[in-house]
Amino acid sequence: MIMKIGRKLGYGIGDMGAGIIWGMVSSYVLVYLTDSVGMAAAVVGTIILIARVFDGISDALMGIVIDKTHTKFGKAKPWYLVSILPLVINFLLLFNIPKTMSGTAQTVYVFVLYFMITAVIYTIKDVSYNTLPALVADNTKDRVSMTVIRFAFSLTTAIIIGVITVPALNSMGGLQNQQAWSNLSYIFAAVGLATLLISAFSVKELHVGKKTTSAKKKENSLPIYKSIAYVFSNKYFILALTATLAGMTRIALMGASVYYARDVVGDSNLVGIITIASLFPMIIGMLISNRLVNKLGMQKARTIGNVVSVAGALLAAIFSDNFTLVITGLAVLGVGMGPSTATGAAMLSHIADYGEWKHHVKLQGVTFSCNSVATKVGTGLGGALIGWALSAGGYIAGAAAQSAQTIFMIKGVFLYVPVFLCAVSFVTNLFMDIEYKMPAIHEELKQRSEEPAV
């Protein structure tokens, strides 16, 4: 059954709301806490990594919860809906740290808020949202198009946030002004709340409550460790996990763009140009990838994209002092990311279907949540690397000029490390041939689904 475009758009707009909130948390919380709140970069980086490790664990557990959830609204949608309001409230608290706090109390308070938004609330939202394509669409075409629409919203939002955030903060008092951060957080929270609610009420799961006799018996008796063991015994999942870890670490390192624009290039407002150069080409790459996937298949399209990404990353790294060539390299890298971004959810859905075919039990939630572990850990690792690099380089918040060692560290996390990470994604994709096995697998799964349940 082909899904209507309205439902696809409704699903996709959820990444606008999530992109606003998560974009601020992933890209700007570090500079907010170092420059406005006054915390040490290494402390913030460590908080980010610790929270994300626990975040990964909670992702796996949330996937199991989804797999065992059976309501009249489905498995994932109820969790997606109930996560929205707590997410917005926690976001507001995180960007409004009381000035009366300092020292240990401040560190603990920030850790609790960051831990809650990453390891608990956003986990519920993200795992349920990422699982939905496998539950609301039953064919590759719809799953791919849902992903393209979703990331179109996500990337457009990221571009807007990247373009307006720093100039808006500067116009309201600067990166060190708490009131500026507060005002902006109120606006973003309102938009995020509205778009997330629209998304949650737009999707409708298929086959609600339907289970075959064998699947029902096995699912109800399957221990948590066995669910996770099944997922990690899937060779294609290991490849996807590695690629996701590398990709999300690289994306998280974009958080260093504020420091690169301000401390290396000399103008913090150039963050907008960096964001556009990094993300707008990705939208172009995604649009091109749809035709490439239809003509060549997902694996070949992703291979072409990965080659382009490595070339772009190398260009930016080699000419790290030339802003024009850095922007060009980031743009090329962004185009190359298009195919992998557009087919990510569809590929993971195939991996989940492969696991169901192999083990005779539905594990969509666990599969997506375990992959989300890599997403969260990768994001945390990227944030931690930025904080540690700034500390190792002797970063001084508010300084008119940073030392040569600090400049090198900023370039390292922003431009040099991504070359290696892009190469990792290229290598893992060479072995991702799962799509060629899916027609036979889907046919067998269809036959199983027609077995009467008891």
C-alpha cells in the first residue's frame, strides 16, 4: 500500500521540531556553557560523553520497550507523543542555567539536565520516531521517501538554526549574555513544540496488534539479553553500527564551527556560511540520490557518495587556512553524504527485516535503538573531543585571540579528524550488500504474516 504524501510530510516535520531542539543542544550547548555560564571546556566535554554513554544504554532498553508495547495506537507512536512536552521543558531549563549557581552545584545541575534530555527524554522521542518508518510503511519506496522528506526538514532546519543563531545572539548581547540565550530558547521551544505535535498526530501504524502465533510466543518469552544478542549477531547491523558511529561523530564535530569561525577566521557570524556550505549541498545530494538509488541501488549510490565525501574532507583539511577552499570542501563533502543520509532508515529497515527473517521474531525497535546507541555515543564522542581539544590547546573563553596551539586543536577536530571518519564510512559500505537479498526475504516474511494468530 502506497502512503499518501500528507502522512509523509507529517512524519517528516517532526525532524523540524527535533532539529531545532537537538540542533541547539548538539551544536551550541558547549559554547553556551563555556562562554556564557563559564564552565571549563574539558568538564563540559566529559559531561557530554558520560551522558551519551548512558544514553546509548537507554536507547537499547527503549527499543525493547517498544517491541513489547501493544496499544490501539501502535508500538512506537504512543512513546513519541508522550516524550514531546518533557523534551521542550528540559530544553528550556538547560539553556537557562541560574547565575546564582557555581562550582560543584552548577556542574551537578548541568549534568542532571543534560543527562535527562539525552539519556532519557530524547531517547524516548528519538527511538520511537526512528522506528516509525518500519511500522507505518511496508515497502522500500515509501521508507526511502519518508527518509528523504524527513531529512529535508531536518537539514533545512539545521541550516536556518546555523544561519540565525549566532547573529541573533550577537544582536541581543553576544554569546556571553544569558538573556540572549534565554530569549532565543523561548522562541525555539515554541516552534519545536508545535511541529513535534503535528508530526505525532500525523502518523498511523500498520498492522496494529497483529502478530503471528510463532512470533507472539517467541516475543513474549524473549529475554532482553537475547534480543540484543540477536541484533548484534546480524553482520549487516555491525556494519551499519560502525558507519553510524563514524558519521555521527563527524557531524558532532561541526559543533566546533563556532570556534573555527570566531577564533581561526575571525568572525563568529561566518558560522551561518559554514552551516549553509555543509548542509545545503547535502539536500542537493539527497535529491540526486533518489535517482541514483533507483538506477544503481542503495549500496552503489552510497559508495559514490562516500568517495565524494572523502574528497571533500581532504580538500578542507589540506587547505585549512583558506576559508574559501574550506567552504568548498565542506560543500563537496555535504553532497557526498546525500545518498547515505537518504537511504539510512531504509537500509536499517532492511537490516531489521533480515533479523526478523533469520530469528523469526520482530526486533525493529531493538534494531533501531541499538543503532541509535551509535548515534548518541558518536554525538557524545564528537562533543567530548571538541571540549578536550579546547582544553588541551589552552582555550580561554572571551579572549581576543587564542594561542597557536588552540588554533591547531580547533582545526584538528573541525577539519582533520573528519577525513578519517569519512574513510571509515566508505569502507563499511563496501560490504553492505543486503538489498540484493531482500526480495526473497520480504516474500517469506509476507507468507509468515498470513499465518493465523491465537
